Amino acid sequence: MTAIPNHHTKITINAADTLFHTNHLIFPIKRWLLMVLIAEYQSKH
């Protein structure tokens, strides 16, 4: 019935999950860095 091998699907789901969690961690860091950069810029001007 299933055309896709089970282990392949698991790998794909794992990759997507890892990507999601990495994004989840990186996004707040990027936002924080942006805020720090803006604060630095404003304090100099």
C-alpha cells in the first residue's frame, strides 16, 4: 500500500523536526542580535 519506504519517511520527518527546532532557537537569537545592534546604533547617534 505505501509507496514510500518507512525509514525514508522517518528520516524526512526527523530532518524537518530538527530544522524546525533549530529555527525555533535561532530566531530569538537573531531578533535579540538585531535589538542589540539597533541599541548600539542609537547610542552612537
